[in-house]
Amino acid sequence: ADHAGVSLKDALADDLREAGAQVIDLGTHGTESVDYPDYGAAMADAIADGRAPIGVIVCGTGIGISIAANRNPAVRAAHCAHTTDARLARQHNDANVLALGARLVGSEVARDCLAVFLETAFEGGRHERRVAKLG
Ligand code: RB5
């Protein structure tokens, strides 16, 4: 997360740890202004080198950090504003990164998006070929 997303990122990370997940927190760790591309790229590196199977990225809108992350071909980041986005991003796109806009969605919506994202499987089938073309 950048400075606009740090509070939501910390809340989601706490939820995940309480649920027993291992979280790699790549920052930022305070409200000092930082540049979202640096954090999107850092998360993307963690996906690409196998440190993490799933990523969560947060900036003010979720847009800038998702653009940054999606420049890495290992990443399929889906910018989600509600649970239907999150479900379909997993079912159809096999998204491996959830991007959230802390200034646009409330923390409860964000939590629900993350829960749905984590519990929903890729449907495969006709979507396999299309997802393969994204790589
Ligand atoms: C930071 O002010 C803001 O531009 C950033 O968090 C994000 O919304 C960019 O897409």
C-alpha cells in the first residue's frame, strides 16, 4: 500500500494473521507520502519470485497501484469495488492480486472483497485459454 492505503492494508493484514495466514507486509508503514508504483512493483516481485501466491494492494483509488502491479506478467491484479468484482475476478480471470481503493470503498466492503477473493476458485474451462493469453 501507499500512504493512502496504509490504514486499510494494516487492517486487512491483521484480519489475515488472525485467520492464520502468513502475511508478507511490503509497506508502506506510515502516512508519509510515497509513490504507489514502488509498492505495486514490490508486491509484483513477490508474486513473480514465488514468495507469495496471492497479493493484496491498496492505494487511494486502487487504480494506480493495480496498473503498476500489472506491468509484471506474473500478476493478474483485479481492481475490485464490491464482492461481485472479487468473485468474477477469481472465477473468470484467475486473478492472483486484489487491488482496493481505500478512498473509495469502506473497510467492511474491502474485508468482504478479500474474503470472497480468497474463498473463490478459478472456474477453468473456457477461461483457461483466455487467461493463458494474458501471460
Ligand atoms: C495518492 O494521493 C493517490 O494518487 C494514490 O493513492 C492512488 O489513488 C493512485 O492511483
